[in-house]
Amino acid sequence: MSISPNELLFPASDIPASVKASLGPDLELRPLAVSDHARGHFELLTVLTAAPNIGQEAYIDRFTYMQSCPNTYYTVVIVHKETDQLVACGTVFVERKFTRSGGLVAHIEDIAVSKKMQGRKLGLLIIKTLEELGRQAGCYKVILDCSKDNIPFYEKCGFKHKEYEMVMYL
Ligand code: ACO
């Protein structure tokens, strides 16, 4: 099914062609689309954490807000062409700092690969895409939080361990 450019979170041309070329012919890598609620986005996110379905209307509201913040939210998805369902996704968002001469920091969030597609290097491909989007946006670093179990995966993606995460639930 073809999706028009204004239905995408950011321009598809921002995704490097070299990344797309390394995907198998059964898969497509593209920006999140407003219609991806119907392509199993929430089912996919449950491999990551509790992700109750917020419904199509709230999904469109959240998508529209993100789309209205230029050069800030980049969510990419991998679609299984035959089923037209999402099988992987990930987000990078750009934080604008006062420090570092008004530098930009890329935050990677919500990486998920469906169970049946894990081990096919889709996670790696999503991270490489997000890293490149952060670089293109002008960020000087990219950071993320993960569980201890996922440290080897992120090391293979080129990250190194630094600092500790703190949390306070509100
Ligand atoms: N422990 C050790 N090595 C791992 C792990 C792991 N948990 N996961 C992947 N790897 C290795 C692979 O073996 C592979 O190594 P190789 O290049 O030597 O063969 C390399 O990392 C790349 O693996 P991929 O095939 O790209 O990994 P995959 O597509 O399965 O995605 C992911 C990895 C994202 C962790 C996936 O398993 C997943 O969705 N898990 C559940 C959700 C989750 O934990 N998401 C990350 C949360 S953190 C965040 O969002 C910032």
C-alpha cells in the first residue's frame, strides 16, 4: 500500500539509501506513518515493555504533535511487505541544549524487533539508521538507557558504557 509523504513522520529521503539497500527484499525500512496504528505498532512494542493500545484517535494526536516539531522526532519502522505488519521499530529524538555551545544530543528510545524476526540484524540496522539520523540532525553524541542483558547488543552497535541511569516514577 502506498503512503503519501505527508502521512510520514519525517521525509523518507532522510534515511540513507545505503541502509535501505542492506534489507532483504521481503522488508521495507521507512519513517513511521500515521496509519501504522493498524500495522501492529502496539503489538510490536509489547516485546519491549507494557504498551497498552491507546486507540487510533490518541495515536493520531500523538503522531500529529510529533510531526509538528520539525527536526526533533524520528521513528523508523521495518515493515514485512507480505503481511503489511511492522516487525521492528526505533526512535531517536533530538534534545536542544544550552551547554556545548547550544549543542544537540540524540536520544535513542523504544527499540523493538518482533520475536520471530530477532537475530536477523534488524536491531543493528535500526540503530545504524537512528545514529545516522542523529548525525544528519547535527547531534554531537547519541545516548540511550538499556538493561544489563542488552549491553552486548549495544556494544556490537558501537556504543560504550558510561554513567548510570537514575529514575523516579511519578
Ligand atoms: N545479548 C547478546 N548479544 C546480542 C543480544 C543480546 N541480548 N541481542 C543481539 N545480540 C547480538 C547478535 O547476536 C548480533 O551479534 P553478531 O553480529 O555477532 O551476530 C548483534 O547483537 C546484532 O543483533 P541483531 O540481529 O541486530 O539483534 P535483533 O534484531 O535481535 O535486535 C534487540 C536486538 C533490539 C535487543 C531485540 O532482541 C529486541 O527487540 N529485544 C526486546 C526489546 C528490547 O530489549 N529492546 C531494547 C530496549 S533498550 C532501548 O530501547 C534503548
